[in-house]
Amino acid sequence: MEYLVTQAEMKQYDSNTITHLKMPSVVLMERAALVTVELLMKELGAAAYRVLVVAGCGNNGGDGFAIGRLLLLQGCRVDFVLLGSREKCSEETALQIDILERYGHSPFDRIPEGEYDIVIDAIFGIGLSRETEGIYREAVCALNRMHSYVCAVDIPSGVHAGSGQILGCAVQADLTVTYGFFKLGQFLYPGAGCCGKILCGQMGIDEHGFLGKKPGFYTYTSSEDVRLPARRPDGNKGTFGKVLVIAGSETICGAALMAGRSVFRTGAGMVRIVSARQNRETLQQALPEAMLTIYDTAFWAKEEPDAGFAAAFREAHDWADCILIGPGIGKGKAARWLLEQCLCESGLPLVIDADGLNLLVEKTYEKEGGQFIQEMVRQRMLHPERKITLTPHLGEFSRLFGCSIPEASQNLTDYPKELADRLHCIVVCKDARTVVACPDKEQIYLNTSGNAGMATAGSGDVLAGMITGLLAQGMEAEEAAVCGVYLHGAAGDMAARVHGERSMTAADIIEQLPRVFRAVEEGEEKTL
């Protein structure tokens, strides 16, 4: 597990390290410079490079001057640029300039003409909070026009360290060397697209600087982070969980197939699929391992099914250990009745996806007394302690939350937790960076596995099935959501290596699940 810190958190940990742990600021700066040079040379190999350091007046600039000095001592030819007045430099940066001058080098006040192998971006650090303008904007644009390898110090200048937003314009780095902890904005788009390869070096600020207050965000980065449910050697198919998958409708069969198949591939022992009569033959042929409970939409002459199906559904519910509802069920009478049964008559762990989520925002659907179905989720009816997991993509999330899609995207670090608290549900908000927020936990998970090839039809059905399959095996709901999201992304990364991002399908993700789980169980790959 890796912590992802905001700029405010990192500043506090920096201050705690200096004032409470008594680590001098200039020592931290020297160590940051040393680890940057080590990582940079490891990436490129040691050579007599032509280097340009472009620095601002803050401590990020001091880091840059110290990095350039160390490169000088390694035989590189280095030019230095200070953007801004020397009188405005921080104490540490002024000291670094003084040291540099004693070595016989002074910074220019503008970027010189010439070609460089490496550019060190040390204009702004993590404290930037307003748009770049004036000489700073000109410098950022100039760096982006160069045909040089760009190494950003801590974060590319112009990227907000907390939100990943581009503040006017930003340096496009090939490598970002960050210190202590990864920054949240390095993994949130669009800023993540500016960072290039991100390496984190330890320079003296670690968990001792938390002083009891941990960061608000974390991520999984390797197979070692995942703890799968144990497989009993004397178990049977019932031991490993029985999953009720309510998916598909008259015109949609693939969603039920994807969800059911991913539940099996995740390790659940038994699956029963509730779907429309039109899907019977396809499901029997494509997923013969699953049991079926079939309904005919003609049963819903009013709001209720016929007695035969109602009894069959109750039997299926009583058999199950957990439920997934939503993929491809539509928003008709059948779907509404099924969702109502899952919410009002069941105390089983429940995952709601796709059309199940769309029904939650159907304000035309009211029960007696004017109670919306979303209120059923919030109140939990007769089972207040049950765990419900919602898995909306950004469009579904925006409708649930009551905002626009751009607003949801810009507030990805805040809104999912607000919705989780409002509905007392675990919220898995799916985007390029998926967020998992829980109502009873302050820390939020931000997923960093996966790739753009996973933006394909059926990928969400696979994820919902994986989360439910982990639930069936006894995993706690929060950990099932987090592990499901991470492993789903890891399988997508494996699929991309085989098929390429452009040609991937959701079936390719399922195809890689055995390899993903084997890697976790046997330690085949530290980083999936």
C-alpha cells in the first residue's frame, strides 16, 4: 500500500519533520537532490550530459540548484536559470545559489539559447495554487518546445498537487522524481498525463512525520497489497460462496454472461443467474456452470410477477450468500420489482450496478407514501447493518449525486465520500482513476492500475462480478471493493500487453483473471 498525499498534508509532514523531529530543512534539500540525481542517472545512465536547470524562488528551486550542482560534480555541463528576483528567494534557495556561486557558477535570468540533453524543471513545487502567468508561463511553454529529456522536481510545474488540475499550462515531463510520498495530483488526470514516469525517493520525510494523522488517500501498487480469501483444501462448491446474479433483459444478454463468468473466475463456487426468458439458451450454452431462474416480462401485467416466478425468486434469494443486481436489466417493471425485493426483503450483501443504479434516480418510481427507491437504500429497512456497494461510472455517479459530469470529474476526491455518507453505502466511482469511498472510514482508495483499453463495453459488468465474487468468499465489503478494483485493473494491464489497448474487449479482461489470481497467490509478479 502506498499513501497519496495532498499538498496540505505534505507541507504538514515536512513541517513536522523539521520542527518536531528536528531534521534541518537544508539537510532534507540536499538529500532530495542526491536521490534525484541517483534516480535520474539510473534511468539514463551516467554520462557528461548538457543540462539546464530552470528554477523558481521557492524551495523547489533550491532543490533544482542543488541537483544541478551535484550533476556538475559528476562531470555534466550545467546552466542555471533563476525565474524571479533573487531578493524573493526562500532562505534555503538563497543559500543554494550562494553555494553554487562559490563553485564558480551563477544563474541566468532567462533561458539561454542552445540545446540540452536534460532539463530540470524546478520552477514550482507542490504549493502552486494559482494559474501560471507572465515569465513563468513563458518558461513552461519554452521547456515544452525543447527536444530534451525533462525531469520534474517533485511535480511538473503547473500541475496542482492535490487535484491534478492544470493551472493554466504545465510542463510535460518524461520523469517526475517525488519525495517522501506520492502526491495525489500525480495520479489524477489531466495532471497525471504530464508526469511521465513517477519515482518516489526517500529523503527523510516518512511516516514518523504523520504524528498520528495519516493521509486521506491510499492506493495498491503490487500483488503484495492483496490478501485473497483462503481456499480450504476440504471445501466444496458451497464453501466458496453462492452468488445470485440478476442481470440481462429481453434484448441484452451479454451483461449477464460477463457478470456471471467473472464471478466464477474470481473464485465463487456457485452462480445462479436471474434473467429474461430470451436469454435462456445463450446462457445455457455459453455458461453451462451457472444455474438459471428465468422470468417472462409478460408476467408483469401490473406491478407484480406471477406467483410461480415470485416463489422461484424467493427460493433463489434464500439459497444465495450475496447478490449482484443491475447489469443490463433495463428500467421496466421487472427490473423495478427485482430491485425492490433486493432492497426491502433481503439482508444479504448487495452490489448494485448499471441499470440498478439508473433505477435509483428514477423519481417517477414511487412506493406508497411517496418514498423513492433511493430512500430504500439509505434507510436499509429491516437490515440496517447490511453492506451495499454501488458501482457507478461517472455519468451514473453524477445523476446519483445530483451534479454535472464535469463537476463530478473535478471533484473526484470529495464527492464519492459525500455520496457514501449520504446513502450509507460503499461507493465505487469508476473513471480513469476509480475511487472507493466508505461511509465508516475516513481514508479513500484511489486506484492506479488499469489503462485506457478498459474503456470498453462490458468492463463494468466484469468489475461488478469480481467484487461480488470476493464478497461470496467471505471478504469484507470494503476490501472486496478495493481488491476487486485493483485486480480488475491489473487484469486489464495484462490484457493490454497481450492485445494492445486499442483492441481489448471485456472478455480479454476475464481471460487474464486466472493469471492475476495466480500471481497474487504464488508471488509470480510483485507488480502486476
